[in-house]
Amino acid sequence: MATSTSPRAACLIGWPAAHSRSPVIHHYWLRTLGIEGGYNIEAVPPEGFAEFILHLSAHGFVGANVTIPHKERALALSAPDARARAVGAANTLWYDSGQLCSTNTDVEGFVNNLDACAPGWDGADEALVLGAGGSSRAVVFGLLDRGIKHVHLANRTIDRARALADRFGAAVHPVAWDAIGDLLPRAGLLVNTTSLGMHGQPPLEIDIGQLPPQAVVADLVYVPLRTPLLSAAQERGLRGADGLGMLLHQAVRGFELWFGQRPDVTPELRALVEADLAKV
């Protein structure tokens, strides 16, 4: 492991990785908390990933974030907690008594962002989740963990929705994409985990006018910051939670594990990351 006499450092491991905003987030916290430390980007190809993380401390790091395409390998090559095992992917690594441990902070990023943006959201009986990819697994876990009784999971390929539902049990109901309209009037929470509505991607074409007036809308997309889905929700007076908020909240636990202090997600930090996104 990195020696205690040198500043602690963590990194983001991905392929590619240069697009990540994680360094902006962690450098802000290091600076505002007065911690001497570092956070680097490490572009590691799949064939070099195992060697890199199994010798993470020898590379000078006390921990790491992991992004596409390495999250499932990170799970297999570390000691995952229950959250990472349930989601089937790890995005945060750290050492505990010399052992490389892992978790998935997308779960708490999602629920903590909802707590900040829409307190009481977990009073909903039913949620509708769009998409059945890796982000969807974290969202579904978070919803069930917070007591949502019925999670409807819609995906264009229903077999993928069925496979994900099988991971989590009877509370998760796979549905065909064309059944979304039938479920919207019952959904107290709508979550988009697909890339639809992202810059350069096709739009997400659903009529949220069918949602109940107390519904909450969450979109994991953060480019653009204000997606058409969230704009439509705002026009209806519905509360919303955006993808940037989730990105910021998911970074909190890793920083705490690596540097020993729990940071805050502040308006100043959000503005800093928004300005960085605007450079693209």
C-alpha cells in the first residue's frame, strides 16, 4: 500500500477515461477540506486491468474508482460487499487491513440525490424504471432497499428486463416497452436509466402527462443537464432529480474511504462541474 509518509492518492480506472469529471469533484474536496492528496486518471486497457488493480498500492494508490468497461472485472478481482454483489458490478475500490475491497456507490448516489432533490420520494408504492443495463441494476437495488414495494422494469428487449428481474425477486416486474403508457398513471417515481435523451441520442418519447401529480421524475443522463424528460416534468410541476446530482453523490463514499473525511455535495461544487461540462 502507499506509504503514510507520502500524500494519499486515488485514481479513476477506465478505457477510455479522459472524459471523466471525477478529478474535478475530488480535487475540489481535497482543496476545500485542506487535505494533501491526489486523484489521477489512469487509462488502462482490458488486458492490463487485472495487473493494475491487483498491484494498486504498488502504483501509489490507496483506492480507485472504476468505470466502463472494468466494473464487472473489478467485482471479480476484489472482496465485494453485499451491495456490489447484488448489483453485479463494482465502481469503488479501497484497502481494509491490506485486502482490496469493493462496493457500488451508484446505489447511494441515486438514492441520496433523490433524498436531496425530492424528500419523501420513497413514500411511493410503485416505481417505473426504464432500461435494464448496469445503471438499472443499481437503481433497482436502491429502490428495493428503501422499501419500494413494486418496481416495474421496462426495456425494449424484454428478455433483458426478465433477466434483471430474476436477480431481485418478485417485487420487480419486467414489462414490454409498449406497456409504459399503462403504468405511468400508477408510478409515484419514474426513472430513466437509458441513454435516450442524451446529447446525440434519440429522444425519450413518453407522455409524462399521465403521471400522478405527486410523482417524482429522475433521469440519470447529465448531458444535457436539463433533459427533455426533466424539462417536461418541471413544466408539469413535478419534482425531479438529474444525473449530475447522482454523479456528485456517488463520489462521496469513495472520498471518505480514501481520505478519511466525509465531504459535502455543495452548490459551489455543482456549479464547478456544470462549468466543466459546458466546455465540451
